[in-house]
Amino acid sequence: MKKTILLFSLALTTTVMFAQKKTTTSATISFDATTDKDALPKAENKSSIASLDLKSGKVAFETSIKNFSFSNPMMQEHFNGEQWMNSEKYATATFEGEVKGMESINFSKDGVYSANVEGNLTMHGETKPVKTTAEFTVKNKVVTATAAFTVKLEDYKVNGGAIAAGKVAKEPKIMVVADFKM
């Protein structure tokens, strides 16, 4: 009887603990590196992995560099090549951070909530701090997290002739959108 109660308690505790962490494998990360000289450096990856711990505020994303899709196949080839993202050597980009002020977000009530997010972005073998504001939209038991920020390509040692020529923005805009089911 004691073993049954102990096992039941352990199972219940584990269920409650894991219920706080939400994950998705279909988060979207897009970037816009367009300039006045070139409107094509845009890409999107709809198969990024994301997690959000509703209790602690820990947030994480991981995306495969090769899964970014461009409208121009030549641009996609250049993006993945050794001169740019070198996706053979640096296969993923990751973000690990924390949502500040999680207590102000009511995940059980439909609404729109804003909070600051701070963490580290690792891309092209370099890790740099990132701070931004995220919007959390709670609707019909789904939380949609949206955040936008820019990165300096030189901080991540990403360079190339197109950047120097002004065809690719030195600070592309990054947009992250993830839906978490409650």
C-alpha cells in the first residue's frame, strides 16, 4: 500500500511539473535582411523547436540553418555556403533565456500580455546576449509568443561580399512566433 501511494504521488508530481513546460516543433523564425539595393534577402523556417516554462519563465528555441527557405534558390545556396552561415559546420542556431515578469501573464485568461525577454543567441559559433520585448497572446487555450529583434551580423562573424556591397542588411530583423497549446 505504501509503495502504491508513493508511486501515485511521484506520478502526480511529475505530471504537474511537466505540465508547466510547453513545447512546439513548428515555431516560425524569419529574417529580413533586405536593403534598398536588394529586396530578396528574406527567409523563413517553420520547423523550429521552442519551449516555454510557464512557471520559471525559461524559454528556448533551436532552429536548423538549412531549413530556412528563400524565394530565390541561388540565395539559399549562398546562405548555407561556407562564406555565409556555413550550415555544414554550424547546423543550428539556438536561444536560451528567460521571460521577465512571468507573474504578470495570466495563461488561463484570454488576453494580450507584454514582457521582456533576455537571453543568449548562439549562431555561427558565436554567443551574444539578446534583449527584446515579447507579446504573449492567450486565446482559446493557445499561447502565441511573438518577438522581434535585430542582430549585427559582424557580431556573429557572418560576412560576405553582398553585405559590403549593401545588398544584405548589416543588421537583419529577426521575427519569432511560436504557438503553445495549454
